[in-house]
Amino acid sequence: MVESSMDNGAERLAPDTLRARVRNLRRPLGVAALAALAAVPAGVQPWQAVVGYGVFAAALLIRLPGSAAARARDKDNNTAAGPEDFKLLDALDLPTIVFDEQTLVMRQNAAAVSLAGAFPANATLSARIRSPAVLELVARVIDRGEPETVEDADRVPSERWHEVRVAPVSARSAAGQRLFVLTYRDLTQSRRLDRMRSDFVANASHELRTPLASVIGFIETMQGPARNDEAARTRFFGIMLDQAQRMSRLIDDLLSLSRLEMRAHLALTAKVDLGATVAHVIDTLRPMASELGVEIDFSTPDQPVILIGDADELIQVFSNLIENACKYGQSGKRVEISVTDTDANGPEVMVRDFGPGIPKEHVPRLTERFYRVDDETSRTKHGTGLGLAIVKHILNRHRARLVIRSQSGEGAVFIVKFSRPEHADTA
Ligand code: ADP
């Protein structure tokens, strides 16, 4: 970047058009014209003054571009990097440090200050940079004069990965030292995504392998020891059906997640009536709720609450939340659901149960894939551990938020907060 700033400077000094050249030279040309005029009363012939001025002006105009380029080249090769060059660094969000061949820090931009901390005056790189890999890289580049890159990982205060590049600069410091630039490119986000992806594949395989192993085990038992035990075979078939259904639910949820990821960037255009959508979900879940002995109370405003969204996806959100409230809050025997749309808060859907609640420390992690407060309870309630992760994905696409309030023994409240749509005030 420092190099390119100098190139631009050279171009400015060597304008291509004649007009630009005359503009650049107006002062010497003006002075020469005055001198030519003053020479006539002093005895010089007018034609001599005119010819003399013409030759001088032509020489100046023809010589300028070459000399400017030469000056620019000189500047590139020999002059010190000045404050103008360094100013460019401050505009970059790439952490950048300029240092000389003694590793004395000449300049760091704001991004480098927030990453590495501010270097004290007259400090060398090692005052703030501790990584042996980076310091070795610096030594190598000073030695060889060729740009090089290494990857560097920091564990404290949190795990971060950077690609660190050191390159020589074609300018010298005011003290005549060679200059180098060190930049950091943050790889943390892409590394985290890679890790999440591989964790997810490992978790999904594990979740599928458990019921599959159980099904295989029962088949082997029925082929061997329980070959002629009719009662055992009937019981085992029941368990195998359970496990097969569990795998099927898991695959459905995994496919749901991957479809949601594929659609995440598509704009939402349809108008959805929030009250009617929640009412529809309650109607389909009422048989399951009454089987669990849970009563559902529902309230919604008289006038429709209209959103821009995807009706099927919103049905999935409210099905997951209401099903969870009935399953996990079964002991409270009651689930309250309300749709509201106030000036202060905008459209909201609240699902409250009066069950055992969720210990505070688990609440922030509930929307992670396969995160369960209690594995056994989730499994006996036919959970996959993906319900709230699906909810979070859908709400992200709808620019809505999920607020979870719960404490052990106090039931749980899940609130979906939508932002008010701009053109959805009519049904
Ligand atoms: P699952 O398929 O296991 O139900 P979810 O992603 O829907 O997965 O929920 C994650 C976990 O959050 C559940 O396993 C359960 O431990 C907890 N949970 C969700 N809703 C409630 C609730 N209303 N009350 C208590 N715990 C809940």
C-alpha cells in the first residue's frame, strides 16, 4: 500500500496533457515572460526576447515529464517513507505494522493497536509480538528480502487464528534503514466454521449410530438366542420400531436444517397472519397436548397481525416451541400462548409453560445443535436436540429474535420478537 501511494504521487507529478503541464509551470513561465519584457528596454531586440522566451518555454515543457518521472523513480528508490505514506495505513482495517531492519517499529495502524496493543516509543517488534513463529518470519524476511507468510494461533484470551505476512517495502526510513510491513489477516471465523462443520458431522453420525447399533443388536439377538422366544421377539420389534422412528426424526430434522441453510439468503415476500398461523399450530398439537394432560390457553388480538415471512417456516417455529412446552413442561399441566402487537414491542409470540424450567447456565446454549439439558429426558420425549437450532435459523431469516427466560422450578418462557414490517399493515 505504501508502494502504490508513491506510484500515484509520481503520476500526479507527470501530467500528460499540455494544459496540465502549463498549469504546473505557470510560475517559471510567468517569471520568464516578465524577464523577456524587461530585457527589451535594456537593449535586447524584441525578436531576440521573443525567440529567447520561446526556446526557454519549449525546453521547460518538453523536459518536465521526463524529469518528473525520474524524480518519482528517485523517490521510490531512495527517499524516506513520509507521513503521507503512513497516513494510508490508518484507513486500513487490516492490522498493519511498519518496521525497519532492526525491527524498530516505525508505525502501527489503529487495527494493529487493537490487536497487539500500542508499541511504546522506540520499541522493537518483540515488545508486543511474542509468537516465536512470527518473530522467526520477521528475521527470515529481513535476511532474504522476499515476502513470506505464516499461520499463527493465539490461545489467550480466546482462541484466534491469523495469517501473518511480512514483506519488504521499496522505501527507506528517515535514518536510511530498509523498511518492512507486517500484516495480520484474521482466519478465526473461517476456522470456527470449519470446526463447527466437522463437529456437526461427528455429532450427527454419533446420534444416528446409537439407534442403529441398537437395531442391529436386536436383529442379532432375534437371529440367535431369542430365535424361538415369541414374547421377546414382540418386545424387541417394538423397541426396533422406536429406534427406527428416532433415526427417521433425526434425518428429517437434519434435512430441515440443510434446506434452511440453502434458503437463508432468499428474500421473504409473502404476507403471513401471525395469529392465524399460531392458531393453526395449536389446532394440530391439541391432540398431543391433551394426551399429555396439558391445557393450552391462547390469546391473540382481534385485528390480524401481519408479517412478511414464510408461513411453513413459521409453522415449524411455533410447532417446536409449543411441542417443547407441552413435553418438557408437562408437569405444569398448562401452557399459555399469546400473540401481541404493541407500539412499544412490535409483533411478539410468547409460549409459557409451568414445568420444571431450565437451569440458568443452560439457557444461552439451548439453540446450539444437539445441545440438551438432559440427554435422557430429551430421548424419552422423542427429542432430536435440533428443534431450537431450527427455530434459531428460521428466526434469523425473518430478522426476529428468540428470548428465553427460565430458572429451575419456575417454568420457561420463550418469546419470539419480530421487527415491524414496512409494508405489511394491511392483510
Ligand atoms: P429436543 O429435540 O431435545 O427437544 P430442542 O432443541 O427442541 O431439542 O431443545 C433443546 C433442549 O432444551 C431440550 O433437550 C430440553 O432439555 C430443553 N428445553 C427446550 N424447551 C424446554 C422447556 N419448555 N422446558 C424445559 N426444557 C426445555
